[in-house]
Amino acid sequence: MPFAFCLLFPILYSHMITITGKIERRNIGLGAWAFVTDDGVTYEIPKSADRNLLKSGQKATITGKVRDDIMTTAMIGPVLQVESFEIINSD
């Protein structure tokens, strides 16, 4: 595949992952949503994600794409585009 195609369409090369962890609200700028995995890795969840997921302290399993083509002002970790999720518990 041509290199230029990879530059123009990077989302096609994002990888899908399934991870378990906890949702956190971070007070950075206007605020950011973080997903901290059980292994301690932090991802940023876009504010456009399902409101049922965005509850601080909630544990969940998320399947989504790591978006290597997006940067945010919070810069707390790679952006995780949520495709599906399952709530494990709500604190």
C-alpha cells in the first residue's frame, strides 16, 4: 500500500483492543475523561463517548480503537475511541 495512503487515512491502521479498568474524571483545563486499566495504563476517552460510561469511579470493560492520529490538550494518554463497553460496577 502506498505510503501517502497511510498518511491520508491513519484511522484505518488504528488497532482494536479490549481492556478492563476504571473511569476517572481529570481536572485538566475544561476537564477530561480517563480510563485507567488494571495494569495502570491511562487512555483518554473522548467527551463524545456514551454518557452511561462517563461516570467517575465506574469499572468497565471497553473495546475500542487506539487513535494514534488524534492529539488533545489534556495529553493524559492515547485517545481510546469506544466501540462498545460493559459496566462491571458503579461506585
